[in-house]
Amino acid sequence: MSEVTSTQDSYDLIVLGGGSGGIAAAKEAQNLGAKVCLLDYVTPSPRGNKWGLGGTCVNVGCIPKKFMHHASILGDSIVDAQYYGWEIPESKNISLNWETLRKAIHDHIKSVNWLIRVDLRDRKIEYINGFGVFVDANTISTVAKGVERKLVGKYILIAIGGRPRYPDIPGAMEYGITSDDIFFLKNPPGKTLVVGASYIALESAGFLNGLGYNATIMMRSVPLRGFDRQMAEIIKTELEDRGVSFLKKCLPTNIEKLDDDKLKVTWKNDSDEVFSDNFDTVLFAIGRMAKTKELELENAGVKVAADGDKIDVVNEQTNVPNIYAVGDVLYKKPELTPVAILAGKLLAKRLFSNSTQNMDYDTIPTTVFTPLEYGSVGMSEERAIERFGEDSLEIYHGYYKPTEFFIPQRSYRNCYLKIITKREGDQYVLGMHFIGPNAGEVIQGFAAAMRLCLTYKDLVDTIGIHPTIAEEFIRLSITKRSGKDPNPSACCN
Ligand code: FAD
Ligand code: NDP
């Protein structure tokens, strides 16, 4: 650092973080004529993994996860294909080459890193591969390529995302990995313990199991907290049906490395009984934290929420008027890529054009990419009952048989969906929940319909596309109140 020189430049907008939210805001601001500088710097994970421009989603989140999920589903398809007449040599021995999958994913990610970089350059958004810290409310300091730069911004956007948390137990940091590492593993993960029971844990255990690895989930309370309880339990059952084990109401207490490189994990249950087993990999998926402490926010006067490290905002504005925040760094907002993107775009429009449109964080669709996916939009049954009372609601539900499942005789016992509506009038739809193949694709269109105040009458008046699984939503007629059997009778009824 003895060679450090100093420069100072001014911008309309400085963005800290080149992930989903930061890039979306930077591009929109530049479209509207703003002079923009974007900083992105990845601090290596404790296991030494780091990655390129694009943030969590591109490098260690949605994209590599979706590839692993798809790879695992392709395994199912190879099995099904034989029932449809495909003759696959040595089909009994199909197995995955982890290194081929890992390399294919990383080649794709590197190309995306490069495309984002070129896009920023073509748009004349200045990109600095440097870690930004606040000097004051308008000034960011960073060191890039040995040069210390002071960047002055009319507006500053904090879009630094989050990083995985580790439990405070012996061996966790030394021997455990997180989603920041799983996609980089040089060797196949082998027998894996996944600690946590939400999106990342269930998705990871799902694809690991599908790829042929033994997966166990250690759950301290319930699966998918915050989601519809009934749907979450069905997803758990589906994972169990596929061979994923669950250790219920358990917490790890220690991890040690044995002479044969296995990891001996000790844990206890809620009765304080102690257990242990050996694993090849221990994956922590126990939530994410925002590394706001490292931003030296106090120099700018930005406050974080009292009970943590995240930033509380009103319409993305922090307590310091020219400093904004979007994405995973926000307090009590969904940690999802499309949420970060839309919030970033709308903010840039408000800052650099006459827009007054604010981000609406309600009714956000989402999908858990477990082998049988779970997509939802709107309220859970519990939330709707709490808000409106059971008597004001009608809940339509049913199990269904995807046509594709018949020939390979794939189990459909967990293919289930439900619609939660108001009981009166045309029955305004409050929530839609779908478990089945491609649930994300199914829910997306219904989310648009719900923004337009979808009613149950609209659904039954809609013509189906037959034979699809999405049409099951417009065929639902059995209410929970009726007590009738929600199991499917036959096709095409
Ligand atoms: P990020 O994308 O995390 O970007 C922040 C960037 O800022 C990072 O590159 C970081 O290194 C950088 N940075 C941090 N501090 C500084 C600093 N001081 N200076 C400069 N740069 C800094 N969401 C979905 O919608 N669908 C999914 O299927 C999905 N799957 C996921 C799977 C996994 C395993 C994970 C971990 C997440 C998943 N998510 C998914 C969530 C999604 O990835 C995040 O919500 C999204 O990436 C958040 O975007 P962001 O812009 O807030 O932050
Ligand atoms: P979440 O914050 O969603 O869930 C954390 C999980 O870990 C919960 O099951 C929680 O249990 C458990 N947990 C928390 N602390 C401990 C602990 N000390 N010991 C044991 N278990 C613990 O985190 P994730 O890491 O799963 O995901 C982070 C976010 O990333 C998600 O909320 C989601 O927004 C986003 N994401 C989105 C995806 C998608 O859209 N498909 C996929 C993956 C991630 P408890 O319920 O008891 O608190």
C-alpha cells in the first residue's frame, strides 16, 4: 500500500454492490442520463471461494442452484424415459459426473460475469472492482489496483446483499461449508448433512439427493417457516419419500475432522439427548446476514435496524436523505432477485425522472426449487385465517395427477394445490399454492392475474389449456369446508 495514490471523481449515483439490485438501479439510472459508478467486490468465503461480477444470484445463488436442480430432475427423466420406450445402455448404472456438472456451471457463470462487465462498459457505467466504505454522506472511498479513490456522489445506493451465517459451534467455520462453497466443490459432496430447513436447505438437500448423494436435513423447528404450513409439510414428505432424512428439533453442537477426513458431527435434540454421525460434507443453510459493519456507515450517519445488521428504509430511503438501499440488505423484506431488481429500477426512476411509483413488497410470488417444486403467491392459509377469520374464507384444494406421471407410474401423492379466497361475492383470491413439476412456471402467470384482482369466478370462467398441470387451478371445485375427498378421480373430468 506504500504506492497508493489518490484521485477524486463525482457522480450522480454511486452504487455499492454489483448484484441484482445494484446493477438494475445503475442501468436504469444511466438510461435516464445519470452519471453512474458501480463498485463490486467479493470478500472470499472462509473456504477461500470468490467469484466475479453479478452478485449472489448469478454466482452462488439462483443460477447455479437452478442448474443443479435441473441436473437432478434430468436424472428422474432418464429413468422415466425408459418407460416411454427409450433404450438407455446400462441404464441401471446411470450416475453423475460431478466435475462435468461443476465445470459446465462455472463456464456459464464466467460468461455471464464477462457479459455484465461488457454491458456496463458499453453503457459507460464506471465499474470499479473495489470494496467501498463511507467517508461521509456523499463520499465513498475504495482502493482498486493500488489506487485509493474518493468518489463523490449526489446519491449513494447500498446494494451489498448478504452472506451466509455460520452457527457459533466448534468446527463450524473450519470444516463446514455454505452456499458460497457448494457450487465450487472440487470433489463430489458425498454424504451430506444440511443444517437449516428453509429455501436453501431444502433445495440443496433436494438436488444433492437427486444427483445421487445421501442427504440429511437437520431442522431446529419447522420446514419453510413463513410459508403455508400444509404445503411446507407436503414438501417435507416429498423429500422424505425421495430418501432425504430429517433430524427433527435438533441443533449441531460440534464438528471435528477424523483421520479419514470424515466430519464427525455431534448434535442434540430438544430433550438434550446427544447423537453423532460421520459425514463427508456439512452444509450450513441457516440464513444470511448483511455485512453492513464493514461499510463504516457511522461516517455517513446511516443507522441499521436495532435487532441486527440490516437497513430499515422507507421507500428504499435510509435515515440519511441522499442514501438509499435495495435488495437483501434491507430489513424485513423478501430476499429475492426480482424484488431487488424491481426495487432498484423503480428507485432509479424516482431519482432521475418524474416517477412517483414506489415498490410494492406485498403479494410477491416465489418458488422453492425442491425436486417437486412449490410455488406460491399471496397469503398462506394461516395468514388469511388470522387476517379475515375462517368463516370469511373459502379454500379450494385438490390432489392431481400430472399426465406425464402415468406411464412411468411416478408417485403423484404429493401433487397438491389450493386457492384461498374470500367467501363472499365473486370470491377475491388471496393466495395460490401449487406443488408439482415446474411450479415456478405455473405460478408466474397467476401472480400477474392476482395483481389485477383475480377472483375465483375469473378462474373458473377461464378456458384451460389441456393437458397441462397449470389448468388444475381452473378445475378446482372442492372446498375444504365441504369435507369432500380432494383426491383425483380420473383424467379429463
Ligand atoms: P447480491 O446479489 O448479493 O449482490 C451484492 C454484491 O455487493 C455482491 O457481489 C457483494 O460481494 C458486493 N459487495 C458487498 N459489499 C460491498 C462493498 N462494500 N463494496 C462493493 N461491493 C460490495 N432468489 C430468487 O429470486 N430465486 C432463487 O431461486 C434464488 N435462489 C437462491 C439460491 C441461493 C443458494 C442463494 C444464496 C440465494 C438465492 N436467491 C434466490 C436470493 C438472491 O440471490 C438474492 O435475493 C439476490 O442476489 C440479492 O441481490 P442483491 O443485489 O441484494 O445482492
Ligand atoms: P432463511 O433465513 O430463509 O432460513 C433459515 C433456516 O435456518 C430456517 O429453517 C431456520 O430455522 C434455520 N436456522 C436459523 N438459525 C439456525 C441455527 N443457529 N441453527 C440451526 N438452524 C438455524 O435462510 P436460507 O439460508 O434458507 O435462505 C436465505 C434467503 O435466500 C431466503 O430467505 C430466500 O429469500 C433466499 N432464497 C430464495 C430462493 C428461491 O427463491 N428459490 C432459494 C434460496 C434462497 P427456524 O425456522 O427455526 O428459524
